[in-house]
Amino acid sequence: MKIVLAYSGGLDTSIILAWLKQNYDAEIIAFCADIGQGEELDGLKDKTLRTGAAKCVIEDLREEFARDFIFPMFQAGAISEGQYFLGTSIARPLIAKRMVEIARAESAEAIAHGATGKGNDQVRFELSAAALAPELKVIAPWRDEKFRRQFPGRAEMIAFANENKIAVEASVSKPYSMDRNLLHISFESGMLEDPWFDASGPEARDMYKLSVSPEDAPNEAEYIELHFEAGNCTFVAVGGASSRELGPSRTGSSGVAGAPPSKLSPLQVMQTLNKLGGKYGIGRVDIVENRFVGMKGRGVYETPGGAILYFAHRQMEALTMDREMMQLRDGLIPKYSALVYNGFWFSPEREALQALVTESQRDVTGVVRLKLYKGNIIVAGRKSAKSLYDPAIATMEGEDAENTIRTMRPVLLD
């Protein structure tokens, strides 16, 4: 038997890899999607093979993740319960899609994941797999009574890892779990299960990976400009300079006076904004959310680049999007967000909503200027050749009430 396991190198999937091999007498193909975990992938292949995998597949899916998943979702203005930027939710369909493709290529009978029976990820993985390859068996060890008896808690898993010389970052002193990708990093479990615990306090200071605390951010504000075309960010300028200065994004301006800046890829945009947001303590969220499985859960998130992109995109829409279209699209945000959160990315209704969203973004083109300061994103200007804002009409100088009412009549009569 062959099983394709979604493998992160963390505590759960490391234990599950060894457990699957022992209990299913199976050949385990460990799949790790590089969707922006950074240094977490260092040495992962060797670790996977030492833990018992017959094969390890690591693929760089960062550009696809940014282009085909993050950007379309942000065009839709999707946000869950007013706070969560859906960083974990949007990554799962991409991972599941690639797992299915590998399973077919390797003639595997099943795929497996390390999602718990109380979390949302089990649903996201399995609904995606069911939509793409209903013939594949899905193995979920956390719903297996034998597995739960052996590992009733994280302490037992950590002890097993130590006994079997499986290197994991989790420890009894740092028992929380983490999930990182290009859009965010999430933290849950351990001390975070107490909703009164202050995740912004000194006890959690070492937990964060992508951002400084707002108190430690620079005392001087940073101005940046985001260029948009049809609802997608295509360039980021910092302090009037090109984003070349930021490191990960090496695409600068064209060098021609008056010429538009060279475009950045979606991946480069996210890398650039993540570095900026992290530097200024932007994008930290602490939320008690309603899980799809019917319970509340507490999660802490870092979404530095996503928070900036979401804010800037909304500012661009405010200048260029027709009121009726905006109201129509905004009315669909809860539905779209729920589809992403609950694992229905590959559903026909999400794809239908996406077609409407794409149409709504046709004129969302221009530049937004922002000021970043100690955890805050402040709008400092916006401009567009497709702007619907007309100063001649909006001015309060020489106000003509009769003409104003006359221009409103078609709307009032609708």
C-alpha cells in the first residue's frame, strides 16, 4: 500500500509518519508544499527519510499560491468574522490538489493528513480531495481511536519523538502549534487555549516569527505606495524608492524617466509586504473564532503583508468601484469567506462568485499611498486614471443643491 502524507515536519505529522508506517505496513510518500515556510524547510528531506518515509517530495508552490489563491481571495475582500485573513484556510486546497496529483502519479491508494478531529483542516483537506479525486481513500489518524489512545495529548507525542530521536520544535515549555505560509503564521493550543492569556504580553514574546511587537517598531513612520491593476497589486514603492531595497523582491523600476515601474510577481509582492509589515508590527490578530465543526477555538495570527494588501485594496476600490457594484460584491463577502473557511474552494458556487468578483475588479487600477507606524496602517493618498471621484462635483464651494438633486434622480427612481 502507498500513502501520500501531507507532511510539515512539525510534531503531529512527524509522529503520524512513523505511526502510519507501523500500523498500515505502508510505503509512505511524504509531500511538503513550499508555500512560504522559510527556514522550516531546512533539512526537511533528510529528516523525513530518517523518520521512515520511502520518498520525500518537496515542491515550491509559492508563486502558484500567491497568484491563484491569495490574490483572487483578496480581490473578493474575503475576511472571516471581521478579523481573520484566512491564511490557513486558503493554503489547504492547494496542498490537497497537489497531493491528489502525486497520489495518481505514484499509484497511491490513499492520502493522509495530520489535522485533528476538532479542527477545520480535516474538512478542508477532505472536501478538496473529494472534489478532485473521490476514488482516493483519506486516512485521518487523529480520528482513529487506536492513535488517540497512544497519543492522548501533546506531552505523549513529544515523549515519543524524544524516544525515537525525531527532531521537533515543540516542547513541554512551548507546547503551542504553528502553521506558517506566505500569507501568515498561526498559533494555537497550549497556553493559548486560555482566552484570558495575554498573547501580546512578555510571556508570549518569543512566540512570534514574522513581526516585532508594535512597541518595538521604529519610531519613524514609513511611506509606501501600492500600484494596482484590475484589483491586483503589481508593484510596491517604499519611501519614493523602488522595492529593490527590501531584499526579497529584486525587481526595480525601468530606469526610464516617466515610465511606469516594472511589475512584481504576486510572490514578490507578498514577500515585500511581509517584510514591511513585520518591521512595523502590523497584522497581529488574536481571535476566538467559530469553527466549522461546531465549536469555538482561539487562534493568534501574524499576517503582516496580508493586512497591508487588504487595506490598500479596499482604498483603491473606494476610489474606482461603482457604488452598486461594491454593495453587490460586499454582500457576497460573508458567503465567499465561509466557502474558503469551510473548505469549499473547488465548489461550483465559489467559482461562480469568483467570476463576478473578477468582473467587479475591472477598473480597480491606480496607486494607494500608505503610512506604516507601530502596528497601524494609515491611508495617505490614492489616485487613479479610472477614479470615480470628481472634485468639481464633490466640492462644497459654490454648492448647487438643485443640480445635486437632479443627478441623484435616476438613483432615487431605481
